[in-house]
Amino acid sequence: MKTQRVEEHLKEKLKDPYFRELYELEEQKLTIVKPIIAYRIKHKLSQGQLAKRAGVTQQHISKIENGEFSSIATLEKVLLFIGFTVKFEAVPVRFSKDEWAKIERLANRKGRVFASAVESKRYLKTA
């Protein structure tokens, strides 16, 4: 059986544009999560203690630390408490005119709205 180093495996996987996009999204989430975890460790706080001080629930802290940002208002509240904020930026999705046309046709036919560029690309690939 051939063994492969993690770095080599990741390098190979990153050649896939869909995997790369998801990987980059996870990296972006990590840049948001790291300061929160670092603050908790530095101040020797549990998730519950940080939650109480920031005015949110422990479950919110847990979800945020796991990269689940279902509430931007809650995320912002926690980040402001530790001295950070979050910056959002809208960036254009890179699709050709033909790809856009196909996505629109498929979405209209199936009554779908795509949640992300990754989902749109995956749908294009399977359609």
C-alpha cells in the first residue's frame, strides 16, 4: 500500500477547483475562529464563561468555534467583546456566459436557488 504525506495529498486535492474553494472557505472561517479560541485560552475561560460575558449562549460559542456562523449578529457580538470585528466582501463568481445560462435554466426548471458558488458548480457538473 502506498503511503502519502498529508502535504502531498492536500496539494493533489487542491488541484480540484471545487475542493480548493471549499478549503479556502474553511481557512477563512479559521481566521475568524482563532482569535476567539485564543482569547478563551489566554483568559482561562470556558465556552460558558465567555458566552455569559459576551451576552450569548454557550451553544453559540460552540457553534462559532466549529465554524458555524448561522447568526452574523451573534458572531459580531462575540468578536466585539474580544476586540475584533468581521469584514464582509462581495466578490464576483467566475462563470462563463454559457455556465450562467445553464445554471439559470436548471434553477428555473427545478425551482432552485443555489446557496453558494460551490453548490452551483457542483450542480453544473452533475446536470
